[in-house]
Amino acid sequence: MRISRMGFLSLLALLAGAVIVWVTPSSSLLGMFTQAVIYAIFALGVGVLLKQNGLVSFGHALFFGGAGYSMGVILALDWMPAEWAIPVVLCGTGLAAFLIGLVIVRVPGIAFGMLTLAIGQMAYLLATRARGITGGSDGMGVNWPATLFGVSQSALLKPGTLFLLSWTLLVLVTFVLLVVMKTRFGTITEAVRDNEERARFIGIRTTVPRAAVYAVSAMVSGAAGLLSCFNSGFVSPANLHWSVSAITLLMVVVGGFRKPLGPILGAILYFLVKDLLGEYATHSMAIFGAALIAVIVFAPDGIIGLLERLVLGRRAQGSAYRGGGH
């Protein structure tokens, strides 16, 4: 897919976001859509790690919740304006993830997943016990300023505005990831993922690219965490818990991690299903777990891969029909 075509599709996606706001009748529904979009960004971060590195993380909530806590602490101590704190938190998240990645990406398979789980749970326990800084298990409020980038907080927190802000970030992140995957860096990381030993044999230093992917993945997840704490004005240890990572990983697998749109589709479907279940939402994880089993058995590439095969199959049938007509 050429960059010009991706740019055109991104513009269409931005227009689609405006249409969603226009046709959505209630603020509560827009609020649910906003939450779905935030988790879609989070899922994108988990998905790019799985796609480019072939690694499964059970601890990415570390970056999702960690970004929120970092912002909360910076604003509470008044270290810098929020406009500066946002890029500082994102860059700090990326740097921390890169340094962690230099160590843990050397570990293959399930051991990597267990390491991410252990690191994430250490952060969770630290947040619950550092009551003086984080508020402990009660969580902490994030004191966002009255104006952010020259726009009043009350205006930004309107359901339609917040949805458009989240949607725009989702589109931009997806576009940037697609562009990065088309570069030499994307090609190198895919080569390392497919056969690390052969990549080393031809002179590629494999640790740094894999750690860089881990850092990019963390920054995307951190951006989702910042949006989440701006949406709620609150962050708690629950944002760091492994279950948040597990749910997001389910979204990625169900949607399909081989295509950037897969994690987005998985996150949106998860929230739609939860909303449609209504009073039965307490059983949503069981239902989503059954859906995961069905996807693994019948559509290993996820729902996006299944849809792609259906579309290609219909095109092939149409071509055969037209060819037979001649």
C-alpha cells in the first residue's frame, strides 16, 4: 500500500469519525465509543509487538497505567506544564521500554511473556503500596489544568470532542505504524522475527531492532493510557493489573494481529459485545473466551483475516464467472 493511498484512506477515516459523532444520538453511547477507541490504540501497541517481533506480552498494562501514573505525579508535584509533560511521559515510556527490551527480548517464547507479566505485576504491587505518592489501592486523581494547548478542559471533555480527539489519535497512530512497517526498519524486524539466526548470519544486529519495536509498542500503549486518564481524570492500580493486558491481548488475537486494523476491530467488537449483553455483561469474558477459541480453530488470522478471505473468495468467484461468460 503506497503512502499516498494510506494518506487518502486516513483522511476518509477522519471524516468517518466526524460522521459517527453526527449520527450518534446519545452522549453515553459516544462515551462507550471513546473508551473502545482508547483500547483500540492500546491494542495497536500490543499488536505491533506481536506482528513485528512475534512476541506475546502479558504485562503491557505497565505502560498503559504507568503513563497515567507518571502524568498524575508530574501534575501533582507541578514539575512542568501539562503540554510539556505529555511528550516527556511518552518519550520516558519509550526509553524505559527500550532499556527493558534490551534485556528481555533476548528471551524467547513463553519465557518472554512470563518476564513481562512479572515486571508488570511488580509495578502493580508498587502502585498499591506507595500510598504517599500513588494513593495506594484507592488510586489517584489526575489534576489536569483548566486549559490544555489553549483549549479549555470543559470543551475537550465534551463527549463529541473527546471522541474526535481519540479517533484522530487512533488514525494518526495507525498511519504512522503503517508507514514504519513499510520502511527498512519494518523489513529488518520482520526478517528477525521470521529467522533470527539467519538475520544474524547476514550481519543484522537483532537485539536493538527488537528492543526498538518493544519501545514503539510501549509508547503507543502509553498514549492510550494518557487518553484514558484524561477521559476519567483518575488512575488506579487496576490500570496496571495483568488482567488489563490479558483482555487487550484477547482483542488483538480475536481481531487479528497480522493486519493493523485487526486489533482495532477486536477492541471495538469487545466493547460492542459488552454493551449489547447489557445485564449479562458479567459473563462477557466467558463469551469472549469462547469467541477466542472459535477464532483460533476456524480463523487463525482473526476476524480481519476471515473477512479478507471472504472478500478475496468473492472476487475470485466473480472473475471466474466473468471468464466463463466469455
